[in-house]
Amino acid sequence: MKSTTSVSSRPYLLELRPWRGIARSLVFVAGLLVWQWSADHCVANPWVPIVNPVTPDVGNTVPPPKLVPGKDFSDIRDRDAAGVFDLEQVVAWDGSGGVRDSFDYSGSRTFYPPDTGVDGISAGGDALFQALRDDQSALLFSAEGDSRVLYVRPTSNPNATPGFGVWATATDLDATNPPIDVDGLEVWGGDNNDDTDRYSLAGDPFAQFPAAPQKVAIWNYNVGSGTSVAHTFTTHLAAAMDLQYGGIGEGGALWSQLVEQMDVDAIMTYGKQVTFSIRPIDLSQIDPALPNLDGGEIFLYDDATSPTKFLIQGGYTWDTALDVKGTFGTTTENIDALEAVSVPEPGGLTLLVAGALGLFWYSRRR
């Protein structure tokens, strides 16, 4: 039997009435906030192609992202342009906060079908690949846990001015859904013709090839067929690194550890050549004679029979001794994105134009 006691006979219920209204209002507001958050993270600023892009070349000038065409990034949380989780999706960005979907490598591999996070991207013929190695172009890099892209000016060109700074912020890359950690970067492609056809998977997992399983450091994506094949095997990088550290190459002590454990997480490629960095790996606990690699090293690889080398650029040798975090103010030592950017100095172009005009004027006078 229901109670017939009135609300007025329970004063404390009257006192609760205002709080009930407030509670309902709070729930309503919270719902609106959740809806707004969801809406904000399912849309994207429109991507706009660059009208007057600059052309890559050796030089001391670091052009801003808004002038550099063909830019793609990978976020540590693989996602699409709208910020929705999507493994192996790469995002194109215009430098003004606008984005669109670029390549999605999902389902493209025969010998390693599972979708896995992407942690390195490049083009098959990176525009300033050799210029960076020659310290004639600015290095672009990001570190683990960092949403920014930094630059380091070259120092080998005439009139070079050393220095470094922030090239792109998280909102430059994506104003609506800023990346948490830029773990892959590619620039200098065509704005309407994506070229990010090389990529590395997180962990460099073993692929089940017919002959034997092997770790693949870098995959090559064929745009036309939508398929991926192995480009660089971990064993070849490990052999060259073993040679660099005084070993015998394949079969050496360092090789035997790297071939199982190494994870390449930042790449530039040109043909078979690779400029790369790896995730930190502590090997001295296994063998005191082996090195500890903190992820701040940038290696230059040509082939499995030639020792890798450390990049020398911007006045720095990019080896384990370089304090990346302390020098550049990154969140960690681990470099997880690589690229290069530069154009000739405006002054040189001005002098060239002035000279041409002078010759024209002189010929007219005669």
C-alpha cells in the first residue's frame, strides 16, 4: 500500500526540489558538452591547396609550412582527417590547419595482413634527401610525445646562420583535431598527387614470407594496385649498424640483438638508401659491450655491406651523445619523425633578377 504522506509533511523534500532542478540542468549541460566534443572531433577544417608553392632546393632559407606543398603527417593515434581512429591512415595538411585524408595502407600487405599503427612515412624519392646528408638543407624532426615539428638550419652553405626553432605547431597541422604526437612526416609531394609511398609499422613486426619470417623496417606502397611489398628488411639495417660499431655485420653481436628488437620509427628514403632513427633500446643489460641507443640517433644507410654513419647537420653530430631533449627543448630524446626543408635565399634570387635586368638595359643602351 502506497504511503499517503504528503510532500509538505516532509520539509526536507521541499528543500531538495531546487537541487533537483540544478542537477537536471547540470546533466543537460554535460550532455551538450559531450555532444559538442563529439561534433568537434568528427569534423575537420577543409584542406586548401597552396596557390604559389615554393620549390625545394639547397639553401639557408626555411620556408613556412604554408608555402611547402605535399605535406602529410601520421599521429601516434592513427586517425583520419576528422579525428576518428583509423589504423594506417595518413593525413594531408595544408599548413593553415586544414586537413584531408591521404593514403590508407590498411589491407595492402599479403605477408602481414593485420592493421597496425604507422610510425614512419616518406616518399620513395625524398626531395632533399642528399641535401640533408650534405648539411645543405634544414632538418625537420619531431620527438616522441611532441606535437610540434622543429627545424635545424644547415651550416655548410655559404653565409649559413646556425639555429633551430619550431617549424609547425599542432594547430598548424590540424586546427580542429591537433595531433598528440607527430610520429611521421612527409613534405614536398604534389598537393593533389599524394606521394607518401613508403611507411614503417609500429614495432616493425615479423612478416610471414614463404622462405622464412622476417622483420620489415620499411614497406613500399603501390598507389596504382593498392598493395604493399617489403622495401627494407631489419636485418640489413642491423648488419650495417653492426659494422658501424666495429662488428662483422650480419651475424655480429649487435646485429643479433637489433634484428630481433629494433623498431625503426622515423624515415627518409631515396631508392634503396634510408636515413632513419629508431626507438630507444637498452642493450648493455644483455651484453655490457653493446651500446645503449636513446632514440636520438639519426643513421645514414646505403646498403647492408657498408657501415651506417651518423648524420652531421646543423653543427651537430646526431649520435647518442647529443642531448636532443636538452638542446632543442623536446619532450623526450626519441626522434620519431624526419624530413628536410629549404629554398635558396631571397637575396640570391633578387641579385639574379637585378643582373638580368641590368644586361637587358645595357643591351638596349647599345
